[in-house]
Amino acid sequence: MKRTLMALLVFAAACSQGPTTTTTGPNPGPPEGVQPTGGAPVPSGWLYTQDAKIYLSDGTKGTAWVGRGVNADDVFLCGYNSSLWMSSPESTLQTLGSHMVADWKAKFVRVSLGMNSFATKASWTSGDPAAYKTPMTSMINALGATPGVYVLVTLRSDDTMNDAGGDDATFLPTAATDATYQALVDTFAHSNFVLFGVSNEPGGNVLSNDAIRAAMDHAVATIRAEEDKLGVPHHVVSVQGNDWTSDISFYASDPLPYDNVVYEVHGYPPPASSYTYANLPVIVGEYGNLANASSFFADIEQKGIPSLAWDFDPYSDCAPDLLTINQSASNLVPTAWGTTVKTYLLAH
């Protein structure tokens, strides 16, 4: 989305004072420093939820955390590498990742695992790890090696999931997906920079709220059981809603009964009502096509809502694209939309 240079400069100047970390506003959280009751303190560097906010622990207290960043693709590169023909996709992904955090200053990256999205399939639990699991683990760990960067590892598609909406984006987890969630937990059990995303946009708009909620409930329970078996802290887990996860309102009256759960909204653009809840910690997992970028950014800053712009990939057209499609991992040219997002990220 094009914006005038003056508007960008004004917005950058307004944001240069730093991120909003107060707990006032429509989604008030507890005072800074409060940790969850009833258990041991959250280890330093781990995220946790309390009331309607996400906090970053220093081992004894927490401060409000607002992640700002982008969506990134897996080794399939949104279809460009659909048959896994590339000889060194791991190197490509790590180069892209280094630019995300060094040049764009992304502190939050959503990595979507599309293992059943293309004709060539991949798996986290079987087959040749070098084809998928190893390069994706390396990419995620490389992102998390930069201090302050957090990675939302989202299971977009898997051969154990039900393609309820008939689209690559709409896979719904089943009980058979438990082994994949367990394997992901095993891989990143001690990674304090990892959050887990249960799915992408389960069912599109063809499932009931109850069906989606039940699947999310089961998946979170599976993740929690595996973490408890390993004796590791509970990672933050993101669950999705209905209508291409633009609607999470049904959780407001009946939140999932687990700690460290956040509720994920997608929107092109996302209306404020879709991510503003007094009792739910929310992240905007995908956003784009903003009619008024400065108003949107100002609103999520005031409310302390983490956000992830779509989509950081110079290899395939996955509109709205942040980068010009030139099949280069190092010569990254922002689109007009990318310039808008990069300006926002650099301002913080």
C-alpha cells in the first residue's frame, strides 16, 4: 500500500519514542512485575500470559511484551520450491532470516510449516530429516539466536490433519496430529524463543465454532502433556478462530482452560473489533491491505497487540508481498507494502 514519504516520516517520528508497554487501555493487564500464581517463577527469557497480556520474564518479574515482525515461509517458499528441487534451501532461508532481523529489525517471526501443502510432502516425524526437519530446525534456531527475537512455529498443514476447508490454508488438526505436536515440542523443548501455533485458518468458514474450539483444546492439551513429560516450561501456544481466523469472539465467553494460550487473528485488513478483547491475550498473526496503516499501527501499539505482516518471500507471489519477486535471498527490494511495514518495524 503506497504512502507518501511525509506520512511515513511523521509516523516514524511518532513511533521513535519506543513501544507502548503500559497496561492501561481496553485490555488492561496486571501491574508490571506480576508473575502467574500457583507455581514456580517463569524462567528468564520465557514468555507467559497473565490476564489479557503477554509478558516477558526476567526470572523474578515480567514486563509487557509486544512482538512486531513478519511472516516467513518454509523450505517450499510458497510454491517456488514445491518439489524440493533446490540444493541448499537451508542456506536460502537463513540468509532471508538474517535480513529480517538485521535489516528489518523484526523481533517476531511466524514460520509456517506447510508439510502437506504441495505435491511433494514432508514430515517432522518420519522420512529423511534432511529434506525438511533439519533445515527448518536450523532456520528457526538461527532466528532465535538473535537476542530478543521470538518465533511462532505454526503447523500450517500435515498429512495427519483434515483439510476441512478444501484449501492449503484450512487444515484442521485431528487426534492423529498429536504425534507431530509432540515431536515439535521435543525439538524445541528448551527453546525459550519459540511459541507454537496450532494451525493456520482451520476450516476456512465452513466449520462450527465448537468444532474449531474442540480441536484447539485437544491440541493444546497434547502440547502441555508433552511439556510436562519433559519437565520443561510451558511455551506460549497460539490458537485460531473461525472465518479464516478473523473471528475469535467465541473464545471470549469460554477461554481455553490452559495457561499461556493466546488467540490469533488474521485480517486483510483486521478491524479493531477483531483483536480487541478485555479477557483474551491476542496476536495479529497475519495482516495486510491496510486502508490506513498509521491508524492500525497506532491502535495495536496503544493496546499492546503483537503483530506479524504478510509475507516475507522474494521467490513466489504470495500477495500481499513485502518483497519484490526477484528470486534472490540477498538482493531484497521492498514493495510499497514492504516499505510501509519496514518503516513501522524500524521505528520500534
